[in-house]
Amino acid sequence: MALSMHKDNKQMDTSKYVRYTPEQVEALERVYSECPKPSSMRRQQLIRECPILSNIEPKQIKVWFQNRRCREKQRKEASRLQTVNRKLTAMNKLLMEENDRLQKQVSHLVYENGYMRQQLQSVSSATTDTSCESVVMSGQHQQQNPTPQHPQRDANNPAGLLAIAEETLAEFLSKATGTAVDWVQMIGMKPGPDSIGIVAVSRNCSGVAARACGLVSLEPTKISEILKDRPSWFRDCRCVDVLSVIPTGNGGTIELMYMQTYAPTTLAAARDFWTLRYTTSLEDGSLVICERSLTSSTGGPTGPPASCFVRAEVLPSGYLIRPCEGGGSIIHIVDHVDLDVWSVPEVLRPLYESSKILAQKMTIAALRHIRQIAQETSGEIQYGGGRQPAVLRTFSQRLCRGFNDAINGFADDGWSIMSSDGVEDVTIAINSSPSKFLGSQYNSLSMLPSFGGVLCAKASMLLQNVPPAILVRFLREHRSEWADYGVDAYSAASLKASPYAVPCARPGGFPSSQVILPLAHTVEHEEFLEVVRLEGHAFSPEDIALSRDMYLLQLCSGVDENAAGGCAQLVFAPIDESFADDAPLLPSGFRVIPLDPKSDGPAATRTLDLASTLEVGHGGARPAGEADMNSYSHRSVLTIAFQFTFENHFRDNVAAMARQYVRSVVSSVQRVAMAIAPSRLSSHMGPKQLPGTPEALTLARWICRSYRIHTGGELLRIDAQAGDAVLKHLWHHSDAIMCCSVKSNASAYFTFANQAGLDMLETTLVALQDIMLDKILDEAGRKILLSEFSKIMQQGFAYLPAGICVSSMGRPVSYEQAVAWKVLNDDDSNHCLAFMFINWSFV
């Protein structure tokens, strides 16, 4: 019997193919849906539990699951390739349309060129008498072809509004698919299956305009709903009110809308718009949403007045949404506005004259938002933490909206300006309106009898030759360089529904470090939502109560240096450990907006208060060399706003603390900006200065003297050991030399590095103290240093083997050997620990 079973098994093993019955396949599919890769025990259990599988060997069942997984993988790959092919087909269609548009534009330019050449030839050959005649004839020709004027339309007549809507539709389509605007493709926005689309900006047209076209995997009606909800994706939109809806005979709708937008800085007024929006369908099935402002020249009803806003104009703009074969849509977006640039100070006018800024804030933002929702709907994006994507988007919107409210301080929200202390660099605004807190996240706080409201301290400054992306990235990664732990503790305490009494910041605060915990990011990683844990350390018993860990919800955007016209922003708000979906948020932060370089007008210094720039105007005299040097550099506007809650009896104390704190932050940012500014003007400014303080000269002498005492060798091959020669040669040493503290009650952090050391760590002297020694060493390096530490302290030095360390930007660095030695002061006491990394290079 056993022999016959062995023969049967051998025959089954050697068979090349096993034919499964439909019942067996159904049973295996049920298991596969639960566990695509069952273990050996699970397969044996399956055979025991399913009698219909009893005649199949476990090895054959294993092969079936392998084949099933392979088929599933092939199916997914085929689906992915079909999606890519569909995207490429749609992008090819877009490129063909763009090519047709460019050919028409070339033909038009060739015609104009020939016409101008003919006119020049006729003028050169004409006599004085004929020129007079031509002037008369030209005047008669102009009288025969007067400038077309819009006929007067009845404001209360739907037919008149429909005529405006149809004209708006025609002008919008000529911009979206025609040559009505001279479009220039934005640098870096290249088409492809994974790109956002084709983005172009206007050149030499009234106002500023931007256009984008791309493919999204959503139906036109869904896209229409998303785009009409403008506050959900346009971060500068304060509110949109639809005051009237009029159906049209062709199945479309006409809407009369009033929109308010935020001002980007504290020194410019906000804009509002009174527009007509027309939604209709074309004969080819495309859906169109077009919009334009209603003015005295266009006719139509008069919009609502607003005293604190500047009325801007929307020129024919909108969205053309075409359905694609096989699903998805091709969308064309055109934004064309006139922001009344002459109503803002001259130094700020580039903010309102830049088509690139408009493209980033509106056009590209709309396309990115639609693409984000499309990928979330399809399940391509998975977020951790158990939170839905819509909840995370709401957090981002609340942070931006709260920060914009703080910057603008609208009177109808309850904000009022406090009197200054005699210096106008920092503005203090307070909001004690009960309507701001009723039904909001601060409802529990506002019920306290002593609760006074919210105070905001804000300021703006002009930065010269400081890339916004680099500055914001530095502020994000090196918070301890500008933040005060005591102020953070006060902000965190304000979340509690109990009285708090920390109305002023302690000088220097407490030592702290930060840990960034990512929550979510957008598709192209241009925006990050994260939780920041601030780890406090107390060095005395009275500091223990305030040295607890604190948490911030933080939004960072615009840190891509290659994004043209991108606004960089860092906004954060204290949260408690629970971090509920309706967590209270009181945002503060920084916003840096680039200004297009202008060759005319007076140049600013590297960093200065923007208010003083506005007062100087054109009359400000500066040295000629300085003006020439700065006329080629880039400028940007930095806006800072910090919000605090306060109790009634502490209002003045909190105001004084906030004003002092913002001034210290401004000073820190100016110092950081000086340090991280690129050396593109080095030919004018000379070589980078050494840290030539007496302390630096003394430290350089101690480093070289200690190396000679401990190792018996010379660190520097120079004869002179006096003056600044030692520091100069140490600074330019080819190997990376750096010093770190050796305190028993704190982590070792770097205090000095030469030029090679700064290059290896990818940092600056300003940010060096924010880098811990254990953070740059890998696991093996930390173990070696720990094993050699006692030898270093007893013998005075140690040679460390080759290894890998990490720069402050996360890049791995290899070195052939390292030397560590104690640095002794003049009293032969331990001052710090020095390291020299020999023959280092980035991996």
C-alpha cells in the first residue's frame, strides 16, 4: 500500500501540468483574496480543510499561488502601461495643439514683419507732399475704423448679462487655445507622463496672465466642482460669495460673484473682485467655466463696496475641460488679472507685476490640487497615522488661513492696532471680539473671565540676494537658531483652559532640540505637513516644569530652489499631545516672496527694514559702487507674524514680550540671511571674511598647540606662530577640522569648524552650533568613538579608522582617517574636543 502511494506521488511530482476543476480554482481564489502568499503550514491546513483539494500536492498548490501572484503583477503592470500610454496620447494631443498655436503665431509675425517692411519702404520713398496726404488719408482711415465700444447693456436684463458671458467665452477660448496672448513657456515645466502639464506665462500684455494644460484622471463634472470651490485650493482667497444665479437658455448658468483675497504682506492692501462667471458646454462635449470682472466698460450690475480693499479686475479667464477617451479629462486653465499695481509702493510692485507668481499661486495650484485629489481617489496615495487625506488638507488650509488672517488683520474680523512704543518696525494687533472665538477651537478658553483675546506681532523686511527656498529650509531645519524656548512654552501653555502666567520670554530660553515627524506631502513634494516635537532639557530644578516636550503642527512649502516665482513659507501652530482633528490652531510663521530683479531704481542693502525703504523712496542716496553691485542681485520680501493668546491683566506684558520677540527674530533672520547668501557678488565684496574675533584667534592657537603636545607633530607647516597667521592657515587647511563641546550634562555640539569642515557638514558658522556630534556619525562611528573616548581623555589623542559620516543635509561623507585630540587652554585645562577628518569626500 505504501509502495503504491509512493508511486502515485512520484507520478504527480513529475507531471508538468495539473488541471484544476472550477471548484478547486474557486477555493484557491478565496484563500488568495485573504492571503496571497500562504505559508507551508497554511497550505497543508488548506488541503485538510478542503476535501476537493486532497488529490493535489502542497508543492503544486505552492506553484499555483506563485503563478497567481505573477498574473496579478502582470495585470497591474499592464494597467499601469495603459495609463501611461493614455497620458502620453493626451500629452501628444496637447503638444500638437501647442505646435499649431505656435505655427499660427509665427505666420502672424511673418505677416506683420512683411507689412512693417512695406510701410518702411513706402515712408522712405514718399515726399513731403505725399506724406501730408498720407497723414490725411490715415486720419480718414482711423475715422472709418473707430475703436469698437461695448454697447450699453441693461444691468437688470438677463439678455445683457448673457451677451457679456458669450463675449467672455469667446475671449477666454482665444487665450486658452489661440494666440490672443503672447505665451512663453515657464522654465522647468517640461511635459511628460508624470509632469503636472504645460505651463506658460504672458509677455507684454495688459495685467499678468498664466496658462496651464494637463491631464487628470477625473471626469469633467467632478473637476468643475473642485475648481468652483476656490477657497479649497487658492490659499490667498478669503471668501467667495455667489450673490445671484441666472440660468441660461442653452443649459448653462450665469453667476454674479464677489471675492476677497488676502494681501501677501503687511504693507499692501488686500484685493477684491466683482465678477461674472459663466458655465456652459460646447458642441464637442467640453465643459467651460469662464469669468471676467464687471466694470463700467463692460456693463452689468455694480458690485458691493469694500472700504479696506482695492478693487482689482479679472480679465477673461477660466477653465476648458475636455473629456478623454478611456476616462479622465484634459484641462486648460487661464488666469488673467489686473491687480492695480499703481496702488502699491514701488518696492512691492514686482509682486503684482509677475506672471510667474500668478502662475504658482493660482494656475499651477489649481492643477496640483486636482491632481492630488485624483490620486487620493484612485488610492495611489496612502497616508500614515490613520487620518484621511481630506482631514490633512483641512489642517493645511487652516494653517494658511490663520496665518493670512494674522498678516492682514481685517477690521471686520475684530482686529485693531495697538499704539506703538515709538518705533514702527513691529505692528501689534489685538482681537478681543467674542465672535472670533464662539464656536471655534478656542471656545473653552474664551469662556474664562480673564481671557482677553489674541495678540499678533508682525513685521516685513526686504532681503537682498537671499534665495527664499534656502532661507525657509534653514529656518525649518535650524529652529534653535532663531526661536526662543520660553516663548514656545508660553504658546503651548495657552492651549490649556486654565490660567497661565508666563507673560515674557526668558533670555536665551532653555536648550532644546527638534524632531520632525512627517504627516503628509503633496504629489510633487512642494508642500509638507509635519509634526515637530521640541525636546526640552532642564539644567536646574526650577526649570523642570517648563522643560517638557512640546509639539507644533507645521506646514512648509516652496523649498524647491528651481521653482520659478515660488513663494516659500513656514507656518506652525502649537498643539497638544492628543492632536484631534479639530485641534486648536493659532498659526505663526514666515513667508518669503521673490521680487523680480529690476535694473532701475535705487538698490537696497543686503537686509533692511522694508518700512524704512518705503520712506526713503527715490531720494535715498547711496554710494555708486553699492548701487551698481546690488542692481544685479535678487530681492525678496519677508513677512513675519506671531500670534499669542493673552489674559486681560497681562495684555500689555504680552504685547511688550511679543514686540521684543519679533525684533529678536528679525535680527536672527538678518544674521542668517547674511550667512547663507550665495557668493555670486564675491568679485565685488572680496574674499569671505575669517572669524577674526580675539576668541577665534585664541582658539586656533590652542588647537595647534594641543595637537603638537599630544601627537608630537605639527598641524600647520608655518614658521610664524603669532598674529592671525595661525587662524588663516587653519581656516584654509585642506582637511576638515572642527571642535565640539565636552560637557557631561549635554550632548556634544560643534563650536568651530574651518572652511573644509563647513563644506563637509554643509552648513555655516551661524548654524554650526545647532549640529550635534552624534547626529553626523553613523552607528559604527559612534561605537568607535565611545570605545576610544577614555583613551582620548587619558592619552590626549586617538586615531580613528576610515568610516562614513553624514552632513547636515543628509549626504553621506567618507573619510580615510580621523584624528581626535583634547584642546587645552592656557591653564592646561580641557577646553573642547577637536577632530580632523583626512581626505574626506561625498559618497
